[in-house]
Amino acid sequence: MSHDYDYLIIGGGMTADTAAKGIREIDADGTIGIVGEESTAPFPRPALSKKLWTDDDFSEDDAALDTVDETGATLHLGARADTIDRDAKSVTTSTGDTFGYRRLLLATGGHPRQIPGLTPSDRVIYYRTLEHYHRLRAAVADHPHVAVVGGGYIGTEIAAALVQDGSTVTLIHPDDVLGSPTFPSVVADEIQAMFTDAGVTVHGGAKVDGGSTSPDGVRLDLSDGTTVTADLAVIGLGIEPAGVLARRSGLETSSDGGIVVDERLTTADPDVLAAGDVAEYPDHILGRRRVEHVDNANEMGAAAGRILAGSDEVYDHTPMFYSDLFDAWYEAVGTLDASLRTEVVDKEDGGKVVYYVDGDEVAGVLLWKVGDGVEPAKKVLAAHTVPDSFTDLI
Ligand SMILES: Cc1cc2nc3c(=O)[nH]c(=O)nc-3n(C[C@H](O)[C@H](O)[C@H](O)COP(=O)(O)OP(=O)(O)OC[C@H]3O[C@@H](n4cnc5c(N)ncnc54)[C@H](O)[C@@H]3O)c2cc1C
């Protein structure tokens, strides 16, 4: 079948949702189509590793984004966009459909990085989607032994969620201390202690090189020569940006596969924009980068929608990111790289502000259990200097 839309959005994630809503801020009538390879409507991914596990009063309905109700967009789900003909302004999909567009947004995000030999199955979940959440929920009903692979925010959040839900959890990560590539030792030590105190077996210093599944469970082969057996494995090793569609159509992609856009989120083709996890854009404080976080998906998606519909704005929002772990939480802006010089300022109730200093400027700010610090943190970063004193900045 062929379809025609004023605005066509490829990808059915959070960026697609806010882009459709951004279009409607400017254009009440233009037709909007969303082509997404997942079988579900756009859904807020942060809930998949947090509130849906930790808040008994919070349901999938509470989380729903209501993209269609709020925008009138038409969803084409279970359809992967395979080619873009930019001269003809049309997109073809794995379902054999053709979609004409006036303006196109690539909001293709990314796909979970996989471990060679460990094929996704009911016992091996590369955790990212609502469908994965449903599968994991069903699998942990009897509180099995779950091996969680990855010490980043998805691995740590899902490990915390599962142990609080009653499962036995082994968390495998490559570092000496959980979180040590990101956080200074005073924070990383606290994080590791939260997990061990909660009963999680933290297996550090090893990567999963491979493994196998059987009708009884999963076996993971680790780089330190050991094996871990469990009922299932949940894997959070980050994403590979889904820029291949753009690259195939002759648009510029970065070395890691992101889609290169300018400050108006536009590619070299004025009618093709990209936003969200997949977009490499010039941040007006932090410089060119790709950001895999929800504040960016929301704000950049909305800006892209408005720009698609005729707004003359530029994207000048520097995104923050956040995570929740047990009773702890943090917000952050910029680059958190513990190999940089760090300056730690203690606050009330165990809170800490951590400044990451890269040469002659502050490159990142961590707000560990400290509220209302995001805007002041952005000011510190925007100054592009190293302050004489860090004590009272936030
Ligand atoms: C479990 C989890 C918890 C998270 N928690 C936090 C958090 O606490 N804080 C935070 O800041 N961020 C968090 N994030 C990150 C945040 O959710 C993402 O940055 C955001 O959802 C990205 O949205 P997106 O739409 O750009 O990309 P995606 O969510 O990746 O959506 C893109 C969609 O496009 C589809 N697609 C790709 N290629 C094609 C194609 N060719 N044709 C059709 N469809 C295609 C993909 O399948 C996908 O459905 C979390 C992410 C996960 C997975």
C-alpha cells in the first residue's frame, strides 16, 4: 500500500512522540505518520527499569504517552523503514508499503548492543522495549536467579528493580568497583555497597564473552575464566545508533553511526531532520555530541517537530540525565568520566556535587542526591573555565 503524509517520522520511540506533539504546536492540521519497527506505541522507557517495578501504584496506563490521542498521528507499527528515496520523497518499509512525505524526521534511536553467540530469546533479554518488560515480568514471576550484564544505568537500575522484586540477582560488570568509570571512588563505593547490602552478588572485573542457553537456563562465559549460570540473563550494554537508513540514503553519519545534523536538527537535505538518541548535534555548551537520554529525546524531539512544521528556532537545550537506584538518585550534565580530575563538594544528607575538570574547563557536573542543581550546573559548564573555588557554586 502507499501512504502520503505531510510529516513522516521514522521510529516509534519517545522522540517520535514529542516530535508529533511539537508539530501540533505549530500546525494543527498537517497529516502525521509514524513508522516504527516495534509492535507497541511510543512508551516512556525510563519506567521500564524504575517505576513499573518499584511503585505498586504505577501502571502501564499511568505511563502511557497518548501520542495518537493527542496528535491524531497514524501509527504504522511492526514496520521497519528500509530505504529512503530523497528525490522522490518516499520511504519503503519491510512490510512492502511506500510512504510519501513532505518533511521527514529520522528518530530511529538505537538497538541494544549484543554479545556474540547469545541470541535474544525468552532466556536472554537485551533490555530496551515494553515487549522486553512484559517478557521479563512473566519470567520473574517465580523469583528466579537472574544474571544482569552491564554496570551502566540500565544494568544497575534493572538489577536494583529485580532484587527489590524478590529475584536472586548476579550483576556482572567489567570494573573493579561498580560505576568506577563514571563516578569518583567515594560515590562508586557507596553504589557498590547499596547493591551488596540489598543481596545482589556483584561480579566485577569481568566481561561476558559468550554463552549458551538450554531448556533449563543460561550459561555465561566470562573473560576471567569463570562461568555464571542463571535462569535468565538480562543484558544492558548500551546501544548501537540506528543510522544505517540515513547512511544508505547518502546522508552523513558519524563514526559511531549517529546521524549528523546542524543546530536546526537538519541533515544536508533540508527536508530531512534527525533527533533523539540517533542524532549527533552541536550542543551550544558542550560541543558536538550524541546523547542517549530522555531529557534530550523529549526536548530535541519537540524542537524537531516544531522545526519540521516551520519554526525558525535552533535547538539550544543542553540536556540533563538522571538515574534512580534504591533510595539514591542523581542528576547530571555533561561528561562524567572518572579518569578526569574530580572535585567533590559535600552537601546535606549525604549529597555531593562532583565537578569533572578537563584541562582548563569543567566538562561535567554530577548532582548526587542534590536537588535543584541542573541549571546552576549548566552555568558552570557554560563558563568554560575552572573556578577558583568549587565550594558555593551549587
Ligand atoms: C530501560 C531504560 C531506562 C532508561 N532510563 C533512563 C533514565 O533514567 N534517564 C535518562 O536520561 N534516560 C533513560 N533512558 C534513555 C531514554 O529512554 C532514551 O534516551 C530515549 O528513549 C531515546 O528515545 P528515541 O526515540 O530517540 O530512541 P529509541 O527509544 O531507540 O526509539 C527509536 C525507535 O525507532 C525504531 N527504529 C529504528 N530503526 C528503525 C527503522 N529503520 N524503521 C522503523 N523503526 C526503526 C526502534 O526500534 C525504536 O523503537 C532509558 C532507556 C531504557 C531502555
